[in-house]
Amino acid sequence: MKKLFMPYSKATLQLKNHVVMAPMTRSRAIGNVPNELMAAYYKQRSGAGLIITEGTSPSPEGLGYPRIPGIFTEAQIEGWKRVTSAVHEGGSKIFLQLMHTGRIAHSSNLPEGHQVVGLSAVKAAGEIYTDTGMFEYSAPRVLDEEGIARIIEDHVKAAENAIAAGFDGVELHGAHGYLLEQSLNPHVNNRTDNYGGSIANRSRLTLEIVQKIAASIGAGKVGLRISPFLASNDMPSYEEAEVHETYVQLARKVNQLGIAYLHISNNQGIPQNTHQDIRAAFANTIIYCNGFTAETAETKLQDGSADLVAFGRSFLANPDFMKRIEKNAPLNEPDYNTLYTPGEEGYTDYPEFN
């Protein structure tokens, strides 16, 4: 039997197979509250051993896109309970991805009375979608140390709320240009206090959040997603050796904290020595994601460079993805026009294989 379909067991992760459903923003949380439609969507995809939810904000000011869910109100906790119950009925484990968008936001996407925030007053280049059109990113208000402390506590409380909602753990979104990656990048984070400057200081926000969440809910219920060398959401590049050292040090530090997994958003820009040194620095589960087919994922699992492989677009359009790859059946193509629209179309109505 192919490794993809075999049960996986390492430390606290006990999964029915080696396949992960990657986190994907879908913008169906009306009023930022998870709902029955979302529960149906995730249950359809419970063939995966582990599901990682769409990015979910730990606080109102992290809701940078329209209709993304939160985990900071009782209504949101109750909404997520429907999702976790549905997924557990399908035999899968589910982690909530905590995503604070930071400067990748527009003020009109935030609840009234809240502002876009960032580590520095460095406005992102480009435009962002809102329900009234495309607009330039809002200029962020700089977080002072009291604001940073609040952000950290928001994440801890959100993780506690996730466990109360029935999740098996949480994944911190330290990738793709959002707040935690903003803190790592010296061109976006130009602070001169304890949260800026050296690699150690720029990693401090992420590590303090990891450490405090681990102390609250258990390190075995914590994952971290990273995207070394990826330039998405206006992440300026910096010296290769420094990028390498930033992520290898980060892997080493979270390894010492004993977290469940490191989730790497793969891209062609990552040098082989960075892959190798992260693997050497991190003893627990490593998940790779981005651009894999069933065949290339199997190769990645067989050579030991990844413990699990995550699929995004494949699950998006194929709720029965596991059945399809087992039967070598053709895959549905995603409808990109309905990725972020409200409603069932392009969400729960993709045909299943018979």
C-alpha cells in the first residue's frame, strides 16, 4: 500500500493517513462567524487524515479580508463546534489555523472601531479585495509594546477557545506575508526595540506566541506554518544567508519547545541546504505543501524529507480527493470565480466520483 494511505503516528499526531488538507481562505463566514455551510464543506473533505482550517483571526483587527472567520467570540466558538463535530464524525483530526493579517488588510474589512496594525509603519504595496471593490492596502498603525503584548494574549486566548470548540490543536500562520512573517522580515519590521533588529529579536513575537500557547494547551497541540523565500503579499527579499539562518534558527527554537509539527509552504526559491538544515533542526513532524500530485507526494514521503503532505487546490474542487487518487480517477478543476464568494456555488457543490 502507498504510504499516502497508511496510518501516521508520531508523538501526539495519530492520523488515519499521511494526507493533510491545506488551509485555504474561502470567505463563507458571514459576519465572521462559522456556519452550517462551512461544517458541510469540511465534513465533505474528511477523507484527509488532518484538516487545517482556513486562516482564522484571533482578534477583530486581524480580520483583513471579507468574511473570514474569527475565534474570539462565543458565537464563533459555537459555530466552530459544528465544524469540529462534523469532521470528527468523518474520522479526521482538525487543527485551527490562527491567522492575523497584520498590514495585509483594508480598514473596511475590519469591524467598526478597529484599525489595521503592523510591527512598523511600512504600508504594503498593492491592492486588496473588499466587498465594494479593490483598494490599496491600508497604512498600518504601529503596535507599541503594550499592543504586542495584547496580540500575544489574543493568540493564547484564541488557542484556548479553539480547544473549547473541539479542535485537536492550532496552527500558527507564520507564512505568506501575514503578521508573524511580517515580524521576521527586516524590510517590513524596522523596529529598534526588543522585537526588531537581530534575527533573535525579529523571531521573538512568533516564539513568545508559540511558547505561551504551548504552556496553555500543550506543545503537542501546536503547529507552525512557514514560507521561506516566498515573496507573496509584498514580502521583500533579503540576503539568502540571513533568510536561511532565520528559518533554521526558528525551526531549532520551536523544536526545543516540542511543538507537534512544522508546515512548510514549498516554493522553488528554497535552496536545498535550507530544506536539509530545517529537517535536521526539527525532530517532530514536517508537513510539505504546494504543487504536489499524488505521485510527487508519495516520492516525498518515501525519501523521508516530509512526514506528511498537504494538498490545497485538489481538495478545493474534490471533496472526495482521497477516493479519487485511490481509484486513479480524474480530478475536478476548481472554479476560480467562486473561490471567495458567499454561498454553496463553487464550495459544497463539486461532484463526487461514483
